[in-house]
Amino acid sequence: MFLALVACAWLPLGPAPASAHGVGTCQIHLEVDRPSIGGRWEIHLTDARSAIGLDPRVTGEAGWRELRGREPELRAFLARQFSMTADDAPCPVTLTSTPMEWERGFGLEMFAQR
């Protein structure tokens, strides 16, 4: 569902933005600043709820509150679904401890370093 593979090349000219988007599911915004990568993963509420077995029809503030209560489970699921590589070598990805933020969907901060 949220399986994403982002291959990134180390750019010789300082920070550079990158992003990926799955139709209706999520957006990943990355900032490559050699040798680290920072970014934000934005996921639609219904997709996040479905991923951990919650009813995707519960939306809005009520859906967010219930999801927020299961944040550790969602973080574990997402961490298993996302990987990055650079120059054919894995770049371990960490979802930062910054709390999830809610708008129409929600976002998680992420960091990787080679």
C-alpha cells in the first residue's frame, strides 16, 4: 500500500529538493544535503487508518484523534514500508520523534544519512 522506494543520487552542488507522490495516498518531500537527507512524509488520513486496520470511513477530527492514539503502531508500519538507497547502498531512514501534524492529512518528519 505505502510501499515506496526512493533512489537518490548524491548531488555535488549542495542541497536539492526531491519529492514523490502516490495518487491519492501520500507525498514525500526530501531535501538532499550531502551526506544527509531530511524530509516530510504526508499521508492521507483514510490511507493511514486503513494501513493499521482502522475504519477509513471515520474522517475529520474524530478520525485523527483515533489515529493519533495509535501513532506508535503507524510509525512502525511506515518504517517497514519505506527504504532509500544511494549509489546502490542502503540509507537507513528514521522517522523523527516530532509528533504527527494534522491538516487534511497528516505529516511525519524523516531523516536518513549515508
